[in-house]
Amino acid sequence: MKKIIVPVDFSEHSEYALNTAAKLAKRYGAEVLVLHMLEMSDLMLTASEGLQYEKAAYFFKLSEQRFETFLKKDYLKEVKVTPVIKHFKVFSEVNDVAQKNDADLIVMGSHGVSGVKEFFVGSNTERVVRNAEIPVLVVKNKLRDINFETVVFASDFSEESIEAYRKAVKMFEAMNMKMLMVNVNLPNERFKSSIEIEKLVVNFFTKADRNLDRMEAVHYVSDYTVEDGVITFALKVGADIIAMPTHGKKGLAHFFEGSIGEDVANHANLPVMTFKI
């Protein structure tokens, strides 16, 4: 891990993300790119040409000043930090910054949920997660440490999720983490017999790894919802992170149709890492 991007809006939750990124950077010797996306679209549309430049210069300077204050953290003293300010029209452009800088990970803070779905719906976090080609780590609170040992990767073991699985394996092996995989069986039209699930898993690993070495790391649980099954299992095994595949702009992966993936992230107190299919 060489470069970590942290999009910030100078809020408390973006500081949680920055703090987490700093811990990761110290452990892996990575550089942290702190990114503030400065929205100028409304100004550009309503101002005259001369005034456009003046307003753009003013807000750019203001962001620089806020950056200077925001980055005065003791935990950043031993970290290589590069502040980046970009104009943007849509928050999905964070992925463009990640690609141009050959970043390995995006770390974002989120408010989570308080009775209603706030985590992904209409949020900048959602836009980043759904557009990012690299893994995105979402945190909702200040992590005491990043001694991550165990990750639970939720999967439906479909062929379309193989690429996300490979990305996850690469990431977690580099972080020296133990990866457990979980499949949630539901009491509805998605219900599968044990034989059906095992055939699906065998086919998955045969195509993904060309061996069945990871079969022992697969766990099957039954629950009324996927999110409850994933979170309950993660807590049971003492996981440090929950991971899941996402389907980018097309919505969440088949396993996480509708709001299931969002609900997992919403209700889990653990950090959540996503991998694009």
C-alpha cells in the first residue's frame, strides 16, 4: 500500500477517516492524499467572467486556509501528507483523482444511520463507493487502532463477483489478515439447499482460484435478512472489518439487490470495505 486518498469536508467524520488513514500510512509506509472537492458549478453558472475568477480564487484560498488548520494534527506528524484541492461537478470524480495518483485505497467517514437510511442514499459516500475502481474503506467512528486481524467477506458466490473477490484477497493478504467468507441463506425465493450452495461455491473457487483451498474459510448462515446474517456472523467471529462487493454505477451487486448492501454498512459498527465488481 503506497497511496491512500481521504476525501474530506472538514467535518468530524472526515477526521475519523483521516485518523484511520494516518494509522494505515504509518504501518505500511504510505502517503496520504487529503482531498477536498471544491464545488464551483453554481458560481460558474451565475457569475460574470471576471467575477468567476475572483470567486474561484477566493474559495480556493479559503480551502487552502482550512486545510492548513485541519491538517494540524499530532497523529499526522510522521506521515507524508499531500493536500489536494479539486474543482468538481460530481463527487464521482474522486475516482479520477485516485486513478491519476495510482492510489491503493480510499478512506471515507460516514454518519451511519439513525432510524432512516442516511449512509448511502444521496450521500457523497455512496457516489464514491459506486464509482471507485479501488477499494473504499468506510468508517463511522474514531478507531483506536488498525490491528485488523479478521475480515468477513460476504458473497453470493456468483461468477460476476469473482473479480471483487480477487481484489479482496489481494488487499487482505497484503494486510496479513485472515479472511472468512459468509453466505446468508434466506427463507424465501432465494433459499437454496445445502447441495445447491456447495455446488455454487465449488464452481466459484474453481473459476476464481483454480483450487478449493479456501473452502474451509466459507461459512453458511441462515437469517431473515442478509444484513442481519452478515452482521451477526461478523460479531460472532470477532471480525474487525466487513467487506462486500459493489456493482458500481449499475447499483449494488446481485447479492446486495436493493438496499441490502447499504443496510449492512448502515447498521454495522465495524468498518466496511467495498470492492467494485
